[in-house]
Amino acid sequence: MMKNIAVFASGFGSNFEAIIEAANNGTLHANIALLVVDKPACYAVERAHNHNIPVFAFNPKDYDSKEAYEKEIVKQLQAYQIDLVALAGYMRLVGSVLLENYAHRIINIHPALLPSFPGTHSIEKAYNHGVKVFGITIHYVDAGMDTGPIIDQESFKKKEGESVEEVETRIHQLEHQLYPKVLERILNH
Ligand code: GRF
């Protein structure tokens, strides 16, 4: 039986697209069953529509609390029989309702070598810090900000004179390669 993945995003959705692509070309044996977004107008939603993937789009302001919207998310995840949640640019801390219902079944991708540079603007922060080795991390999600147990990392050395934009491009390329591979490993090995 193919496992069902839900991807959570808030923006551009290039990792979401890479995961869909891997499922379509057979390198990832899973159904990309649902996209969850907290920004109904984000580009990831358009990608889901292009691939006929169902979307649950919510606006956190329409709910009294994180618990309230996460209860709704859990209902959706149950309705689609989701086995694994893959955060991909979802710009919110995951709360207790999701963590308790999907313990050890929520993972995240982060564009830095954790535990260095957690939070937002990690690539710029690392670049401005002058780091020589850049990388990405895929980890289980816990209640902290990018703090859960590390599953895998990839890295590369900055080239002499490489701009922040060039580094960013390489980071995203690495993400798009590694995320589907890790999903396949977690679900099917
Ligand atoms: C990625 O760099 C990911 O590591 C971070 O947010 C970015 C999302 O990009 N958590 P995209 O929406 O997948 O294009």
C-alpha cells in the first residue's frame, strides 16, 4: 500500500513541486495526498491545482487559537488518511495538537546546517556570518524552532566570490534532491 503524504507550505512551494515530481517519476513511492497552507493565496496552492492535489487552505486569523486551527488540520489529515506530514516552507511553529496526533510523523526541511542558523533568513545569516560550508537539514519536528532530531544533512563548500544568490540557488537544488530521497527512506525502508 502506498503511503499518503501531506505537505505543509506557506509560499513558493518549490520543495512541494520537487516532491510531486519524485512521486510522478517513480523515485518516491507515495501519494502526495494533500497540501495544507496557512496562506490561501500562496503560489504552492497553484502548484497543487496544476497537479490535481487537494488543498486545505486556512487563515489563522479566522480561528481563536493555534489549538483551534490545528484541530481542523488534524480532521483533514485523518480524512485523507495521512501517514506522514512534510513541512516545506511552512512558516509556523507546530503546536501540541498536531504534535500529539502525529508524533514522530512530522518532518521539516531547513536551509542551514542545524543547530546553526535556525529560524528565518538562515541563508543570509550564514552568508553574512562568513561561513565556508553551507548546507541543509531534514529533521523531525518538535515544539521548538528547528530543534528536533536530525534525520539527514547535505553540505557544500562556498566557492571563492560566490554571491548569496548563487549560494541560495545551490541550497534549493540540494533541498529538491534530498527531501524526496529522505521521504522515500522513511516511508519505504
Ligand atoms: C526552503 O528553503 C526550506 O528549507 C525552508 O523554506 C524554504 C521553502 O521554499 N523551510 P519552497 O516554498 O519550498 O520553495
